[in-house]
Amino acid sequence: MKQGIPASPPPDAQPVTPQRVPLEAGQPADDGRAFRRCLGQFATGVTVVTARHGDQLAGMAVNSFAAVSLSPALVLWSIRRESGSVPDFLQASHFAVSVLADDQVQASQLFGSGHPQRFELTGWTPGLGGAPLLDGAIAHFECRRATVHEGGDHLILIGEVERYARFDGSPLLFSQGRYGVAQEHPSQAESAAATPAPAAPQEVGNELLRDLIHASQRLSLGFEQHRQALGLGVPTARVINRLHEGPVDARALVRSTLLGPEDVADALANLARLGLVETDAAGLTRLSTSGRDKHAELERRAAGYMADEFQGMDAADLAAFRRVLSELGRR
């Protein structure tokens, strides 16, 4: 393991057994999409794994990366057998793992969608075996491909780490079909012992970004009961909101909703099953009449929810907050 997880609770801890009702349950063979959503409950980091075979570059976003051994230094990741990059990764002598930082959502999307210009649109330097190392990552692992194992519809690649590098920054996380950032758990937070010195502009920007993401995630979690009442999840709600702006194809949905390709595919399949979307001959998806009605109800509930959240807040503070958001949106 890369990090140890405390094996025992603190002395004053009280046993807690939360009662949860399953949202979905069954056998994987009966509903593969539901099984994948269940796997999505496990939060992971996001990496980009790359390799070079001859003049061909290969790279994809991967969250199956894991440490295997410290001595020897081994790591693993898995790739779908049907992926077009399989031959390149199997013939390359090395692969590189770039652990993405929390400000690298765009890089994750580029490599998650297999964008044809992903290497041109992302800064990188060649590592061992020519495998690209992405700029801005918080860790690099340069690995010699050691063994390949059968894993059902995936191949499991184990690499021996020959060189590594760690950089300052926080990791990009992925769970339940959406990106997230790491926050210190309240139970672990320590009270400040002294008034901190004024932060530099870059530090203020980083803190503001984390605060915005944290607030967005908290509001989204609080709104979950409204989505469930409408039979929607986070991915389907995001897709409905984007489709309200006009017809679009699946690739554009991946870019604009900050969802992975498989999550967009799941959301579209669910919305189609519910009769909320329609797809034309050109492959563009739009909301059906029922879908527009569903979006209107979603908007109505969102307006009421946010009105309750902002109740009691100072009007001048809200106006200043809006100005900051507007300024950030124009840059």
C-alpha cells in the first residue's frame, strides 16, 4: 500500500453503524451498468498512462492504477482488451503514469475521450522508453513493463518502477461519475494556533478554487433528494441541463458535463429508456417533450433549494460573490 490507513479508532470513539437503503442491488450479469455505478462508489485518483512504440504515442485516462509492491517497486493498471491502444502498450518497453492534480480536469477529459490531438493540447516531456510525462502532474512513475495478466475483458499490466518524481499539489479525484478534490476530514482538522500570514495571490487562487469546488459538492449533495424524487442522478441531471441548451453529440457532452465517456453513455441510455431524449440521424441528442418538462421541474426545485440556502445571507456579500464569479467566467 502507498499509505497506511489507521487500523484502530481513537480511544474515545463510539461505534457507529449507519443505516442505508440500497439504491440498486443485484447480480452483475443482470445489469452491467448498475454494477459499474456501484463500482463508482469507490473514490479513486485520476492518472494518465502513456507509452511510445516507434513513432506512435499511446495515452489514456486511468483510475485502475494501484501500488502492488514496495520491494521490488511494482504498480499495476488495467486496459480493456478491445481498446485500440492495446498493441502499443503491449509492444512498448515502458509505460509512464502521471498522477493528475486537481486543476487538470481538462487533461483527464482529453485522454479519457481519446481526443486525436490530446498530446498536442497537453504539455509533456519524454521519459524512459519515450513515454510522455504530463506537465503539471503531482507524481510521475516511469515503469518497465514487467508482466501482463488476463483479467476478464481487461488486461492487467504490471510495471516495475525505475524512476519516480513527486511534486507539490493536491490530487484530482473521481467518484460517482464526477470529479472531486481532497479535503481534510473535519474529525482530523486542527484548530489554528495563530493568525496566518497574508496569503500570496497564487495561494489565494488555489484556496478559492478548492472552496468553490467544496461548496459545489456540498450543494450538490444537499440537492440529491430532489434529483432522486425526479428519478435522476448526478450524471443524468447534468446531461439534461446541457441538452436544455440545445442538441449535441456524445463527445461534446463529455467535454461540457465533466463526466467520463462511460458515464455519459449510461446517462443517455437511462434518459432514452425514460423517454426523455431523442437522437436524430446525425447523432445529435435533444430533449423530448417529456425531457423538457423534466428539466423545468428540475429548475423549479433548484431555484427553491438555492433560495433556502441563500436565505439570511448579506445582500452585499452575495453581490460581491456574483461579481467575482462573473469576472472569473470572462477570463
